[in-house]
Amino acid sequence: MNFILPRVLGAAALLALCQSTICLHAAGQPVPQKPAGPTPTAADISYGPSPNQLLDIYVPPNAKEPCPVLIWYGGIWKPAKHAVDPGKFFPSHVAIVAVETRTLTEGLQDKANPPVSYVMNDAVRAVQFVRLNAAKWDLDPKRIAVGGGSQGTLPALYVGCSGEHANPASSDPVERESSKVVCVAAFRSQPSIDPKRMQEWVPGVAWGAPALGMSFEESLKHRDELLPLIQKWSPDALLNKNAAPIYFENEWGLTQPNDPKVTEANYKVHSPAWGMGFKKVADSVGATVYNKFPDHPTEKYKDIWDFIVQNLTVPAK
């Protein structure tokens, strides 16, 4: 659909906005670091034509059978791969794939409509690529989970909520593969690009510009006109009873910590209220969502890492 955005900012202004938003919302945020221990089994594997469509693969040593795999997404503001600690998964023989996608900045520069479509489409393609090539790295194509921390949760949630993307008629063998996953892990999540819903869940937050190609204030003002894009790309709008099980975890509670290092903007972007709002939507459509934060444990799973391991290590159907 060619959807004309009202009062869209110029390309230069939008790029400057994107860069300023990075500074505003990334300041003070703990960023997952690459593990200091194991080096990738395979590094900078290209899964598409863009130089930013790359992945690293970490396979447990001495695996005796194909390993289930956790695909973990990196940055959506700037190109980045963030591999979670393999030590949390190697003992259970779970492999890790750290994925870099094209970014909102690239979407703006290329006038993608909306810019966030670059990130979401790459997230899907990464799953399909890993599934197609699983045998090369001794991975189990039937047991794939996705996840991300902070900004990386958005593409993971899109994969889990948007249904099957396989196109059997495609000339591209990657696109013919299934995009279905076992489960989704969302650590310190922002699960929506709907400006109205964001303000309902976390009043005063202004996260997400320029996912829809304009400033947050403009997207809120023109939300009704943007609704077709929101319904197509926002994970909360795509939730359905067949979505993969989802686990949210936040290290902060429902009030801002009394810590000078935790700014108001940082807290709002990473509040557990996001997961609470998302779970209400999930409950209304019959989807399975767990939500853990201090003083709010989950009965079935100890934490987000336990959730991933338990779901990946059950026999594949």
C-alpha cells in the first residue's frame, strides 16, 4: 500500500531526529555486551544483500545432535549485533545466533514506508535464513526461538505475533522457509509503535520516533491516518491466539528506582508497564504472555532464560 504520510518531516530533519532520539533514549541504558568467552562458530554471515544484514553463530561445543537455537536481535537505531551470554544456554545445548538488521536510519534514508518495515522484514528473513541453512551449523530447524533486549525486542515480537511469512512460490529459497518460532523473549521491552497505546501504557513516554516516518508528536496527532500502518507492523496490533508464547522481563518495578543513574526517560522506555499493557491485549485475544519484574514472579518459569531453555528443549513436534 502506498500510504501518504501527512506533514512528514524532510529527510534531513528526520535523520537528525533519529540521531537525537538515539542520544535521548540510549543515554544511560545498559547495552548487552558480546560474550568475553566463546568466539563465534561463524561470524558476519550475510543473510541478505545489505551490508547490515549479518549474523554471528555460537554453537555449543561437543553437541551430539542438532541444537535448538535462540535468535537474538541487536540494535534498530544503529547497526549492532548483541549476543546474549552463551553460558546461559550452552549447558542445555542451545545455540545462539546474534542478528544485525537494517535500521530505522536506513529506512528513513531510503524513504521506506514505514521505516520500521526494514527492521521487521529483516527479523523475519533471519529466521528463514537460519532455518534454511540449519544443517550447515548442526542446528535444529524445528526448534527456533527469538528474543531481544530493549530495542531488539520489537523485531522479535513482530516475528512471534505476525504469523507465517513463508512464500512457497518465491524464487528466493530463503523466502520459501517458514518463519514460525517456538517462543519469544522480550527483555526490557518496548512492544508497540502505536503512539496512542504507548501513552496509555506509559504516560509521557515519547519512544519510537521515527518508526512511522515522522516525529512522535506528529504520529500521535495523525494516529487515525496512520492506523493501517500500525495494524500491519505493531506487535500488539498483530497479537492473536496463535502467536508464539511470549515472556517479558524487566529489572525495575512499577515505580522509578531512586537511583541517579536511572533517568525518567530511561525508566519510561524500560518500564514493566509495557509488558503489563501487552499482556492485557494478549489475554483479550487468547495469546500466552508471561510478565516478570521485581515482586511479580511467574509460576512456571524462574526467569526469561529459563523460559527460553524450557521451551527450546522440549521435543520438537
